[in-house]
Amino acid sequence: GASIDKIFAGEVLVLPGAKEGLLLLQEAGYTIMWLSARPVTEHPRLLADTVEWLGQHGLPTEYVYWSDFQKHAFIVERFPTASVLFDDKLETIQRAAEFGLRAYVVLNGDLVSAVNQFLGEAS
């Protein structure tokens, strides 16, 4: 993943296909929520900087959350009707499945393939 220093320096680029994958989800009627587990205690502007970065890159900014809790557990507890979780960490995906949450790993930043797999299974 990208280092915190690079994120705050604005050097992190949007992965190819990310906007397209998010657009596919939005067009299918899904709400996009971001969940970060980056160390907000070390970077107090983390959420504000994240929202700013998302906006600068034309990505949805309505729902941005932070949690030092396990992502899958946070989602199940806070959003029990959540449809799906996409993450680049296989461990998070496996734990989400244990909680009954549909989850897809995003390999090499290929969100479009993961979204298409989910949408194909959801229809």
C-alpha cells in the first residue's frame, strides 16, 4: 500500500479502473462507503485529507469512516444491511466471509473485475 507520507503529499494516484468500478456499483444502485484503518491518532487530519483527496479525484465522498477495529466487524456491527465489502487484503475478505458478509478481494487494484464478479452473482 501507499505510505502515509505519500498520501499526505498527494502523490497517490487513483488506480486504473477504480472510477469505472465505483461507477458500475453506483449505476446498479449501491451506495459507496470508504473505511480506512490508517493510524488516525498519528495523523489527525486523516479523514479530512482523505475526503479532500477523494473529491479531487472525482470519487464519492459522502460516506468516509475510520476504524481501528477489524473492518469486517465494523461493517457488520455498524451497517448490518451492507451488501458487499471490497478490500485488497485477503485476510480481511476471509474474516468478512466468516461474519456472513459478501466480500471480494481486489487483486492488483483491479476493482472492475471484482465488481463485475459481485454484480454477476447478485443478479
